[in-house]
Amino acid sequence: MGFTVDQNKRYGFMPGCSLPSYSPEAVIKTTEYLSQTFNKFSAVQKCCGKPTKAVGQYDLFKERFKSLQDDMDEVGIEEMIVACQSCKLTFDDASPTPTYSLWEILPIIGLPEELRGKAKDSDIVFTIHDSCSTRHLTDLHDGIRWILKELGYKVIESKYSREKTRCCGFGGMVVPANPEVAKKVMAKRVETLDSENVVVYCAACRSSILTGGAKAWHILDLMWGPVVHAGDQPPKDVLSSPVSSWMNRYKSKVGIKKAVK
């Protein structure tokens, strides 16, 4: 069954790990909007545990996910909304709580009126890098393109997009395991994109695309940030700095608490 709004239910939002590390502003503004949309709403900032599962530490994964599920159950979350593709797959596999991607939710609840058409006069042409972990989830792909259309941005589809997308080079724990191979995959991915201006919906993917030599914006940068024009430079690669990433994650956590009434 698809998602439908039921204002008698309590909805939850979890931004993941990489997005809070990248942009507290995007996390906070998204949380505020969802909080205004749903009568009953909670937010959780915690790791879903996927990295432990990816390296084969299954018992540790089960322990960490149970802690997350306990937090969700404690506040009574009945349906969860996630901004991370890895979280989406992890929840689908491990949680009894129905879970939806933010990118399939936004076309249903709509964008704030002030965002619609904000970029209709922009001259930039984007292409989209779809996250490879959810290459089979068409609703996510459609949602991202719907958002860009609502904002007013022009888009050209690359050959390797949607279900044919290719890995950005960040997945499978390859960056810590073999950084040189990761860099080669990142550069190869950029070669297959039909514009140097790339939209992503994963902060880790954004870091990879930047490392590969293109310019990349997170979809939430385009929603909540200034209108982007041809020749503009994207935000810097915050994820390349562990200190900045952890500081941002702390700011996101504090901001979430303030945003949820």
C-alpha cells in the first residue's frame, strides 16, 4: 500500500547520518515543515546500524537497531519517514514500523507554497545521480524529479539513471577499505553524467560526485537554499572534514529538538 496521510497517526522523521553531518539547516527546515504538516510528529537522530551490518557484525547491528526501535516505540511512532536510502532499506528489512522515503512523501503532502516555481528563471541545467541502493524504487526517482519540476529547475536525464544508475563510489564501506579504488569509481561515475551540475539526494553521494570532479547539490539545498544559476559553485565538501561533520551533527540534533513541538 502507498502512503496516505492519517492525522490520527503519529509520524516520525529520521534524517540519517550523512545529511545531518552535511547540512543542519536542511535537516532543521525539513523537520519544521513535517512538524507543521502532521498533527502528531516526532523526530529521531540516530544511526540505523547499517555500517555494522555491511561489515558482517550482525549481532552488533541487531543490538543497535533494537535501541533505535525502542526509542521509536517509546514515543509512539506509527509510521516512519526517512531521508536516507540506506535507512529506508534497513527499516524495510528490520523494523515492524511502516517506513517511507521523504522523496515519495513530498509529492503527496506538497511543497511549501513559497518554494513552488522559485527557480523558474534559473538558467542552470541539472542532471540527476540516483542512489544505487534504491535503484529499484521508482517512487523515489519520480519524487526527486517532481520536486525539481515544482521548484522550476531544468533537468536532463543521463543514460545511467534510475534503475540503470551506477555507484557513486561511497557504498559498501569501500572508502575506508580501499580509498584508491573508491576514487576511481567516483571519477568513472562523473564521466557517465550528462551535465557537470548534478543533483543528488544523499549527502555521501554528493561528496563522491564532488571528489569525482563535478559540481553537486543535495535536493534539499535546492529546496531550502538560494536559487542556483549556471556558473554557481556548490557548497563545500563538509564530509571530508570529520570535525566539521561531527559539529554539524550536533547542531542538527539540537535543531531537531527545537523544531519538534
